[in-house]
Amino acid sequence: MSGPLEIRSTRQLRFEPDGLQVKPSPRNENILFHDQNNRDLERLMQDLAENTMAHNAGIQLLASEFDMLKLAIRERI
């Protein structure tokens, strides 16, 4: 099938002589919490993953500091 590509207007996208009019429909897939805030579940999971990684990095740094302190106390460097 060959020929010109025909693009038709939809509810979200309308082709006009002077340009293009875009009206995206909002996605309401968020969670409504008890405080009436609408939060994005993907953003919450991203924040949780970032917090977990920062926590694990802090634990590793603290463990290495304690190891160096133990070596200093034993006077073995």
C-alpha cells in the first residue's frame, strides 16, 4: 500500500490550518492517601529505592570507618 500518509484528528490531537492543537488526557492512576494527597506509585517506589541505596552506602562507609578504628586501636596498620 503506497500513497500519502493520512493523519486524522482525535480527541487529544487536532490538526488545524494554523497549527496543531494538543489536549492530552490526564492519567489518574495515582493512589489517594488518607490526607487527600494524590501520589504517583512509581515515584514512591523510586524514592524508596533511592533511600535504600543511600542507606546501604552509609552502612558500608560506617563499617569501613569502624574497621579502620579497630586497626588503629590494635596499632596494626
